[in-house]
Amino acid sequence: MDYLRDIWENLLSVFRLMEPVDYIDILLLAWLIYKGIKIIRETRALQLVKGILLLAVLFFLVNQFELKAMRVIIDTFLNVGIVAILIVFQPELRRILEKLGRTKVTSITKNFEVNEEATLRTQRCIDAVCDACEQLSHTRTGALIVFERDTKLGEQIDTGTSINATPSVEIFGNIFFPNTPLHDGAVIIRDGMIYAAGCFLPKPQQEELIPKALGSRHRAAIGISEVSDAVTVVVSEETGNISVSENGTLTRNFNKDTLHKLLEEKLLPEHPEQKKTRSKKKKASDKAKEKEAVS
């Protein structure tokens, strides 16, 4: 008991000496650690962190027991280890930096006034995509349509053919018609226009964890959503099912109406009046649920 009491008194003495800025420092450090773990847990970088921790434990033991031969080996490794890590894990480090760069700060710098022309163009594009996906689903014609958002997809656009056309059911039907030159690639939509077609998308990070029933289009959709904030629509060639990929997650079994609703939520900007209305509806719904729970 005396031992535990000493530990408690030591902790209290530490807290008494801490100033408000120290608490802010601890909270910021905890937040950074949490975000770091969240970013790397689904990548090969997690194995890197485990290896670093193992080396730290080994380094402590070597110093503790004064193992000279092991000390020379570890010192030699540490001299070149950082450079080797940067080279081997360059793709993972790049993805981590890209994710850190995809913050909501960019939305603060945007004009608060909604561009009505751009909104109307995006609305027409959504209508055309949903109509096209419904037809492609009925005929079981595979399709892969990527909506570019804040993260620019210049690397993927360069792999395809520039089109810059107004979206329509007929154009999508021609692009994805079997055995045409562009049907295997992805269509990338920028600012409500078909910007490029026949584009190649990156593979997903954990491809071995994806169900084997999903084909190359679904895998490509997951891959592009892992490295960008794009919203990707996939029509299965085998089943005709419509799926949507975002933030590395694939959601399946959409129809024309549910797809239209989702794309409007993700792609169309909200007016202040719409936000107030949605907030009021949410509050009313929460109150109704509370009344039902009480009754």
C-alpha cells in the first residue's frame, strides 16, 4: 500500500506543477498519436512501426547488458536505417502525407457564395450518370466513373484520353460499350464534365484483403478512393450491381434513386438555408425518437 501511495503522491505533485499550456501540449500529442495510428494501421507502415519498436527494445537491452558486438551492428544499422526506410516505404509515406493534406482547411478558403452555374452543371451530370448506370446495369455492361473533388487526379487523367464532353447517357453508352478502345478504363469527371476516359487507376493498398468476388473495376475504385477524396461509381459486368467507393470503402447494391441521392449529398454544395433546414429536421427526428423511447 505504501508503494501505491507513493506513486499516487508523485502523480499529484506532477499535476500540481503543470500549467495550462502543458495540458494543451499533452492533448495535442495524444491527438497526433491517435491520427498517426489511424493512418498507418491499414498499411505496410504498421509493420514498420512494429519493427522500430522491436529495435528500440533491442537497443535498450544491448545498452543494459553492454553487448559490444550487438552494439556495433545496431549502430551501423541506425546510420543507414533512416535512408533505407524512406526508400523502402516511399509509397506508404506518400499516401500518409496525401491524407494529411486532405483536410477541411481548403473548404474554409473557398468562396462562400455557391456558384449556381457550376451547381447546375453538376446536377445535370448526376442525372446523366444515374440514367446511364441504370441502363448499363440492365444490360450488364461494366462501367467505372470517378467524380473528382478537392484532390486533383492529374496523374490518372494523363493515362487516359482527354474528352472534355458534356455528360449524357449516349456518351457513357459509347464509352463503355464492349470492345471499344476506352471501355476498360475509368471515366474521370471534373466540374460536371467528362474530362477524360480510358484512365488507369491505382491498385488498393491491401488488395489481398478484398473479396475475390470483386473484379478489377471494383478494386480500381477502392484504390483511387484510398489516395484521394474522389467518389467512384462502379457497374458490375457480371451482376449489373451498382456500387460506390469512397474513403477506401465500397458500398454495394444501389439503384437509380439511391445513387442519385448519394451523389447529390456528396457532390452538390449546400446553401445556408439547406443546412438550417437539415439541422431542424435532424433535431425534430431526435426529439421524436426520444418520445418513442419514453413511451
